[in-house]
Amino acid sequence: MLSSTEQDRLYRAYRVWKRTLEVLDDEDSTRRWIVRINRSLGGEAPLALLDTEVGYELVLDTLGRIEYGVVA
């Protein structure tokens, strides 16, 4: 059984995976993007930011910028 904190992190990771897949439209690209250091995220990998709500929202915001072609 997972704790509520672990469940929350798993949920965030799942939602970011689905959203990234929607934006990038390719599983390999999604996998790479989630674990690669990103300048728009302060030099952190998206996966590393999912332990807080603020980090999670920042990752989703960055995906929105990618989707609409906004330079971050």
C-alpha cells in the first residue's frame, strides 16, 4: 500500500507523462524529455520537480509553452 504522499507523486508523474505524450506525440521523445535537464525548469529534469505542487505546475506550464511554440 502506498502512502498518500507516494500516491500523490505517482498521480503527478502519470499526469505529466500523459500531457507530455500529448504535446510531443512520441513515447521515445516523451521519455527523454521527462528525464533530461531543462533550462526552462531551472536546470532540473521535469521528473525531479514532481514532488511538489509548485514543481508540477511549472512542468505543466512548460509543456503548454512547448505546445504553443512560446519560447521559454
